Amino acid sequence: MAKPDDDRAVTLTNARIVLPDGVRDGALHISGGTVSGAPVAGEVIDLDGRYVVPGFVDMHVHGGAGASYQLGDPDDAHRAASFHLAHGTTTTMASLVTGDQEELARAVAGLADLAADGVLAGVHLEGPYLARSRCGAHDPALLRDPDPAEFRRLVRLGRGHVRMITLAPELPGALDLVREAVDAGVIAAVGHTDGTGQAARAAFDAGARVATHLFNAMRPLHHREGGPVAAALNDPRVTVELINDGVHVEPAVARLAFAATPRVALITDAMAAAGMGDGDYRLGVMDVEVRDGRATLAGGTSIAGSTITMADAFRRAVTDVGLPIERAAGAASLTPARALGIDSRVGSLEPGKDADLAVLDDDLKIAWVMKQGRRV
């Protein structure tokens, strides 16, 4: 099968095109880096009945291929982003775990350059305003109450590329920071929280629109106090992230989330070990052990991110959770794109949008990837 290697006009024929409302057999036309609504003159590639899915959008990822976004180093960031791109993630955020003020400032400033160049879709601050009792793989000694001055400095250093911040809504000043984030064009997310359902609902009413890795690092669902899980699932304004690796959330629980809301966004929460195999790694200042693909804090049991790709999360959504392929593709692409406010150009294979896509082989694994009509 021929493979495109540049951004010339291309027609993918004999394809099973996965669209938001189902699968359409036929041809996908690409011209000038975007999906075309009309036939184009150019190379014709017969996909022999393979699926074509939208390029994945990962709104929560810390690294991969042995590299981390944490220090804002451009070489490390390129390495991590390129690894995930090769596995179908055509739009990726760079997530930072909690650090001290100067570390976060350096990282945000460095990553802003790559976001400006289109390597990244933006920066996600996972912390430092998190609950110590739900710190997960964040250093509890570095957690702190919301600091508006620090937040404004990070936004300024990000030059418009700080796109999301996760915080615990029960902390002093958290709701004011949610409002400030919204005013600054930054998505506020509820996570790493021991707050009640009432606290979460207050944050959503203040403008928070995402629940960070639902179920993980938050007060659990209880039938007499639903906590942030029930608050997020019941709020039509809120997108819930889900780490679908079979470690963070078992398939039966993932099915409950998908049954409860159409707004589930698959994420990886991948750290540097993704694609690297078992060994010893770092996540921020924390030592991490990866054994049998499971990442935990060294000497402990707390999960420390994942080692999956979005291709893994998507495939598991079909094979293990049992979703129709169009629902799984939407959770890996259009839903997170909508949450980030970029669905006018990415997230689905509709005319006028970027030709970001992945061609899948018979077992739903990545055969090859395009970003803006160019083979990568």
C-alpha cells in the first residue's frame, strides 16, 4: 500500500471513515493540509477497508519516550511530543506536576515557545493548588493554597499558552482562582481533591469545566455523598477525563462513566516511561518505579501516571469497555477538542478541519499517522 509523505492533495479510498455519528465507507479527500468536502486531483491511496480515525487529542500528558515536559527543556518536549504523535496523538498538551515557583516559571516559559510553534497545544498546570490528602504522585511538601500572584505570573510567562489548571476547590481562595482563570482564558479543572460534592458544584458554578482524571486522586463516590465524581457526571457543562489503562480505572467503572455522560475525554496522564518499558524514572521530584507497565512511587503503592498512549486508551475503549468505534474515537478526539475549545479545527474528519488522522490496521493498532495532511 502506498503511503503519503508530504502535503500534496491526497485521496484515501476504500476507507472506513470514523465520523462523530458513525462509520462511512468511501473516500476521504485531503488538500492543503485540511479535509476537503469535494474530490481533489492528486495521489490516490487504497486503504483496503482500513479504519481512518481522527487524530487523537490528549489534554493531559506529562511525557513519554524517556522524556518529560517538567523542566520545559525543548529537546525533551520535542522527544515526548514526537513519540505520542507517532502513536496517533496529533494534538497534545504538556502537563506539569507540582513544583516550586521558579521551576514552574521556567517550565512554562520554555514550553510556551513550543506551543507558539505548534508542537504543543498548550500547557496544563496540574497543581500546585492541590489537597495534600489526595496528592497522589505530587510532592506534598510543595503543595500550597491558591496564590493569585503566582498564577498571574505563570499566565504572563505562558504568553497565552497556559490553557488549563487543576486545583482542589475546597482550598482557601480556590473559587476566586477559578474565576480568575476563566477571566484569563484558562480552563479550570477540579482534581486532586478531598472536597465534597457541594465544593465541586461550587467550582463548576464558578466556571470550572473539567474533572481531572475522574475517580483518581479525589474523594470517592459514596451513595450518601456523591462527592466530586457525582457532581461532575451530573453536570452537563463538565468534561470528565478518564485514564483508560485498566490500572487507574477498571473497564466496568469506565462503562459506568460512559453510560452517565457523553462528555468523557480519554487521556493518558503518561509520564516519561511511556514507550520505554520497566525501570526507574522521575515524575517531577518524585522517584517512580515501573513494573509490568504499572508506574508507582518508589517504595509505595501510589500510582504515578501511566505508561500508555492514546492509541492504547482508544483501543481499550473498544475492546475492553465495549464502546462503538465512533464513540471511542470521539472520546479520544472530539470531546477533548471541545473541552479545549479547538474543535473548530481538530477532533473530527469533517470538511475544513485539519487533516489530522490515524489509519488503523485490523486489530485497531496504528498503521500510520497524518498531521495537517502530512505523513509523520
